[in-house]
Amino acid sequence: MLQDIITPQKSRFADGVQTVMRGHENRSRGVMLLNGSLVHNARSESRGISARVTKNGRYGFSSAAGYTEADAENVLRAATENALFLDARAKEAGRSYPPLAGDLVTPWRPIVDFEQKRLIDACKTVDAYVAEKYPNLSSRRIVYREDSQDKIIVTSDAASGHVTYPRCYIYVFLTAESKSGAPVELFKAFGGAGSFEDNFGDLSSLYPEIDKLYSQLMDKAEGVYAEAGVKTVILGGMMGGMLAHEAVGHTVEADLVLGGSVAGPNLHKRVASDLVTLIDYANTAFGETVPLPVYLDDEGTLAKDMPLIENGILTGYMNNRETAQHFGMAPAGNARAWDFSDEPLIRMRNTAIQPGKDTLEDMIASIDDGYYLIDSSNGQADLTGEFMFGVSLGYEIKHGKLGHALLDTTVSGIAFEMLKTVDMVSSNITWSSSGFCGKKQPMPVGMAGPEMRCKITIGGR
């Protein structure tokens, strides 16, 4: 855990400026077994200090890859000088950001480091289970990934605190031959926030889900190609989460709104059916802690939930302090930085489409000819809301019943148009939190959705 050498620097904050200092350490651990052989084994750490000083809306930023009091003093001095220099030469008057809630000691959980051998042994245990029970697989990969962030944030006019974000996952990749001889693959990520022991104290708890993954893979090995065209489909929770993040979430990040995203002219307008509500959650949702809770962002803003779409109407954007002032909105804690040398960017946290009242069974029964699309392998979208996602797991729906599994396909559309076709939403919610968002800097994010019946363009063979 970081020693707090940042808080004493507050006595050196200059008058008349807005200052944020951050002590920041990142750790990562990785292991990969390919068919039982160790092919990746890595550990890394980085640590440093940054300061951002703002004068009348003009800011200076500085960072150093060291963690001493001298480093902290030098970083603060450089950032302050930069801000004052820029403000003195500005041709137009600027505005300071409104002050925010004061100091707060924020929740954090310890980052527990385990020796690499224990991580390797855990992967070997899972691999041995898969190899013994499913010898007909053509390939298997077991991957362990762990990353953590430890931050001490001290501000002049907002909240301050010590926050940590540890998380770890075991990914199980299974590959088999399809009936045509081509390879088919599925994977599942296990784990979440916390340390190795929090998530993997009992590895046998993973086995039933691995068995289910294998069963789905065997279905896919006998799979068929989807029929291309606009189809009535049920998007599974993972697909809904991907849509919420990639196709909608990025368009309502305020810096991208300023860059011309489709959300700009659609504020307070209908962008989805009445059944669609989308919220970027800070730390709790549906009465539980979200997969990757955020309590304080890297500008010192206390994290709060940010409603984005309410009953189909676009109601707000995710902001930092600068864009919140520009749009006349309140910041909710979305400014986050990945490394000590990174400036905070507007980022999602745990973005989820709200569950409804329908059941998956009723939704399947309501479709005569369509598809149930469960999981996505990847996805991309642009600022128009146009998206294309890979579908790695899905099934036909014929006469209200599930049919053959699908071979890999894609879905595409324009989010704000496709969401208007949503006419049934399940009461389930499925979270995903094992990936990174790649907006200029990597960032851990959570995403979630219920099953949704809608119309979408699906690819064929």
C-alpha cells in the first residue's frame, strides 16, 4: 500500500488556484497455460506522482516516476508554474470550476500480493480438471490476470481520499472442431474485484460453469450459420452490456459530445423505447456493490450514479469538472486516469441497462423465427452510435423454442434507432467486468444488461 506523502503537500498549494495531487501505483500479474504448458508468466509495477493545477480554467500538469517527498515538491511546483504561465498569457477571461464537497476518507480494500507460484498452481489445477474431463478438446487455455490501482488523491477545493481497485480473473478458453472440421472457441471469465483469495479460495466452485461452457461449445460445434438480415432477436445480458458501453456509453461522454457525437443534438430527446433506462453506477446497484466500485474520481469528485437514459429519453452526459461547467451539469465522478503519468479522462464505471418485468421464457416463446444472442467476442462503435459486435454464442429460435447453436456471426446497427425497437426486457441482469476500455488509456470498467427483445441486423455466412 502507498505511504501517504501526498497529504503534507497541501500546505504548499498556491493561493488562487485549484490543485489536485495524486500518488498512484499500478500492479499487474499474469499467467497463461496453453494445453498444460506455461507460456506466459509476468509481474509488473509502476509508481509515481502527478499534479494538476488550474487557474481560471487553464491548467498545468506534471508527473514524475518517483515516489519521494522531493518528487512531490517538484511535480507540484512544475504544474503550478505551468498553470500560472498559461493564465498570464490567455487572451480571454477564464472561469474557475465551482468548488465541490470537502475532504473525505474513502473506502479502500487491501491489495494482497500472492507469490507467482500460487497463481501458476491455480491455473494448473483448473487445467488438469479440463484436460481430464474433456480430452476431446483440440486446445485449451487457462489465463490468470490481475491488476490493481492504489491512489492517494489530495485536492484544494474538492474531496480527498485513499482508494484502491484490485481485481483478478481466471479465463478459461476451450476450442473444439466443428462438424466441418473448422475450429470453434468459447471462453468464460471468472473472478472480480478483490484479491486472489477473495475470488479463488475454492477453485472447485468454477467447475460447474466450466461444464456449462463445454456443453455450449459442443452445441456450437454442431452449429449453423445465421440467416442474414434484419431479425427479431433477444440480446443476452452480456450483449446488452456491450451495447450499453460501446454503442451508447461513449457517445454520452461529454468530451466526445464536444467532439461531435450523436448525443449532442439528442439531449432531452427520445433515443430508445420507454422500456430502456441506462445508468452509469458508481459503487452500488440493485442493493449490492457493483463489480468495480468507484468512490472518488481522480479530480476529487465524490462518485455518484449518473442517469443517462430514462424511459427512453436521453437525460445527461458523463462529465469531468470542466465539461460539467460547460454543459451546466453536476460532475458525478467520471474523471479517471490509468497511470500516474496520465491525466484524468471522462470514463465509464459500471454502465448498465435496467432490468424490466418480462421473463426470458416468455420472450423466447414470443418469437416465431429469430435468434437468442448470448455473448459477444468483441465490439466497436463510433460517435454516430453505429456499431458492429461479434457474436460468439447464440441459438436459433424457431416457433417459440431454442434450436441449433450459431457459428460465429455479427450484429450491427445504429444504437439510438435499434433501442427504439426494444419491446420486452427481462428481470435478469448479467454483469461483465473482466475487460478494459481502450479510450486513449486502458481502464477497468463494468457493464451489464438484461435480456432485451429487439430488431437488429445480423450477419450470415
